[in-house]
Amino acid sequence: MAHRSGFVNIIGNPNVGKSTLMNALVGEKLSIVTAKAQTTRHRIMGIVNGEDWQIVYSDTPGILKPNYRLQQNMMKFVDGAIGDADIILYVTDTVETADKNGEYVEKLSRIDCPVVVVINKIDISDQSSVVDLMEYWKQQLPKATIIPASAREGFNMQSILDAVVEKLPECPPWYDKDAFTDKNLRFFASEIVREQILLNYKEEIPYCCEVEIESFKEGEERYEIGAVIHVMRDSQKGIIIGKKGAALKRVGTAARIEMEDFFQKKVFLSLFVKVDPDWRENKRELRRFGYED
């Protein structure tokens, strides 16, 4: 039997559970998951292998209308994902308005590669509403495969896998069998810190922050990691640090515990905060953080 491999790119609006779905399909926590929009900023790949197939899943930022250069570059990841996919997983859910993404749905109706529409979060809906949504999406994208699912509950993950494997093109594997992502450990360290910022601070603070790993040393017994949290104003720096450093310590402790679980090794984590007023618009800074080519 010929080997099949392909790039399966996951797109959709913020808050529809794309990253939860990605993690469920890959079987590893590769994309950070929070209830806040714009949690995913980069394009993150997760690799799954079968006996005669390989799927390279790619989680992309949630679709939005850009307000600054960082968001413009995030949308380039989405547009690139549509352009270079072997299969598109378009994720919607039972909560958002079905007609929210007219421009992208129109693009999906014109592309040649197969499309699988995943209606996520059916665990918080009822059967009648789900049936109506399935009919709606069949009318919008007649050639697409429509699958209701719950990534949080793990429902219908096998159906999604079967649909994807069926549509894979014949191709040798793109990655070694033991590879599970294209990102390095420094990347995941920065994402784990950013996840804790999203979880521990409200309003605009998380969206004004970027995490940079300045040092990453692996010893025999532990990793020693130094991370800088870039913010845009002095007032944000004060909020991140908190009274007598309590807020920063809370974030550091939670991030360290998460890293130890992810890396399966002890971690010594040092966090610093730096004011960088223009990082979301500065091309050089965005390139340094991995958002510019």
C-alpha cells in the first residue's frame, strides 16, 4: 500500500476551540489554551504517524481584522495556511454566528484541496441545533465533509482522523517517525509563560506582552531558563510585577510547574520584565520574535 502524507491546516475564528482540537488530534499539548481571544499567535505544527500515513497538523491564529502590524502578520499565517494546505480543517462551533467569516468561507468554496468542517462544542448544545448547523454548512460548502465534535470531551476525534486520512495524498513522510512538532523547546518555554500571563491578568495586559527566552541551558538534573516579558508601558510593567513582586512570582511558579510537566525534568525559571513601547509595530522586533520573515 502506498504511503500517504499531507499538511492539514486548522483555521477558524478565535474562541471556537481550535487549539483544544489540535491538542486532542495530536495527543500532546502543543498549542496553549485559554478562554481569551488571540491566544494562538504563531503557526504551530503537530505530527501524527500511522502505519502507512503521516499527518502534519498546523494550528493557526484565530481569524480577526488586524489593528496593528503583529495582527497583520498573524493573518499572513492564516492566509498562508489556506494556500499551502493538502487539507483544510475549518473549525466553527455551536456558539458563534454561522455566517461570521464570509470572506474566508468564500475562499474555501473556491479552493481545490479537500475541506473538513468541524462543528466543535456540541457538548454545550442540543441535537436539533447541531443538525441545523450541519445543514447550514452543507449548503455553504457542498463539497466539504461536515463533522460535529467536542474536542474538550474527545467526542468524534476518530471520525475527524478517519476523514483526514482518507483524503491524504500519496506521498512519502515529510518528517521522521519520532518527530512530533516543528518547534523547539525554547518556543514551548515562551508559550508556557505567555499562557500564564493570559490566565493571570485581565483586559489588555496579555495582548501587550511578548515573551522572549534569553537563556536556555540543559543540565544533567534541570533546565535553567531566563525569560523576559516585554510590555509596552511602565504601568503594564507594574501590573505584571504586582505588589512586592507577588504577581510575577505567581506566574513564574505556575509556568515552572507546567514546564516541568512538559519537559519531564526540573526547571529553574527566572522572569524579568522590560518596557518595549513599539514591539507590536516594529518590524525588527517582530522578526526577532518570529512574526516576520
